[in-house]
Amino acid sequence: MDATTPPGTGGRPSGTAGPSDLELHDAVAAELAWTPEVDATGIRVLARHHVVTLSGEIGGFAERLAALRAARSVRGVVEVLDDLRVRPTGEHWETTDAQIAEAVEAALASDPDVPRGRVRARVMSHVVTLEGEVDWNHERVAARHAVEGIPGVHFVENRVALSRHPEGSDTVARVRAALARSGGIDLEAIGVAARDGAVTLTGRVPSWTARAEAERAAWSVREVREVRNRLVIAPALA
């Protein structure tokens, strides 16, 4: 695995707290190696200024997501760039789109969190496109989770829309209350704006975990139909 570090600094940008790029590279590589869903032997790691790039070949879409989650979980990572591609070999490479479509239909029908008959799927060149309309974001997420691990799937494009719910004048307050209930989030460091069902989050958080939790909290408010997560990872806040 490769790492790039600025000369004379150990890869730590001037004035930046947290691990150096070399330390970050080693930590991400170790996390990938310890993640059971990931075969790290074909993955290359590049770390520069707290931004990690993963490249190389992996066995499928679910493994790709697991690798990205593993990299984001490492303290000090502010962004993960995905240059991974599915390995064109293995037992699932010859799976046809028709076989994938059949498996996708069965997975959606059997998942209790996916509203029956409200999510449709198209498969082309091993790419699954989900369409339809549901009431809650967790139902949309459940649809993606139901199909992402199916053998032969290389990518999932989630185009499932959310039903429109009446928007009250207190959407910002409701989102901030949801953030407060989440715990571990510094409300003073996060700005919330709302318009026509779209919520925008701004500010700084200490980790990818906190960023994802803030977005999940915003989605939990019923009238929210879109979340624009513009939170910046600031490892020095950890």
C-alpha cells in the first residue's frame, strides 16, 4: 500500500492537529485488514492532508461500501475518495442482469422495512436502479441495504423519492431537537436552515460518525425530503 507525505512534516499539514498522513495511512490500512467484510489485499491507500483515497479492486458493491465505512471510521480522516472498482473475476461475474433482477425483487419483497409495491428496480450491466416513492427516508435506505449485498451487483443507484408532507414553520426547531436527542453533537457548532422540505446542515464536527449521525437526525423529522449535509470534518475538535 502507498502513502504520500509532504517532505519534512511526516505528512502533517502545518498547524493541523491529529495524526500525520503516514500515521493515517497505517491506521486506515490496519482498519481495512481487520474488517471482516473486506479483502484488503487488493486495496491501495493514499493519505494526504487528512484525505484518504482508496483504489484497487474489490469483490462487489457491499465490500466496496464496507471498505469506505472502515476508512471513514479512522480518527483524523476528513474525507474518503473512492477509486475502487469491482474485480472482473470470480464466481459472480457471470451472473446475468435477469438473475440479479430476480434476486433484487425477492429481496425487496421480503424486507419488512421496505413498503410492499412502492419500490421498483431496474438492472442494467450489473447496476441496480431503485425507483418509486416512500414515506420515510429509513424506508429508502432499507431498500438500498436490501439489494446492495446481492451477488453480481456492482453499484446501486437509489432514486426512490419521498412523499411530500406538510411543512410547518418550526422545521428548524424540530431538526435541532432531533440533533439534541442524538447526543454527542455540539449544537453550537452546527447551523440548520430549512426551505420547502430541504434541510441544510453547516458547521464543523469531529468525525465522520458525528457527521452521519447529524444527517440521520435531520432525516428523522417527518417533513424533511432532502438533507444537504455540508458539515466539515475537523479532527482537532475530537
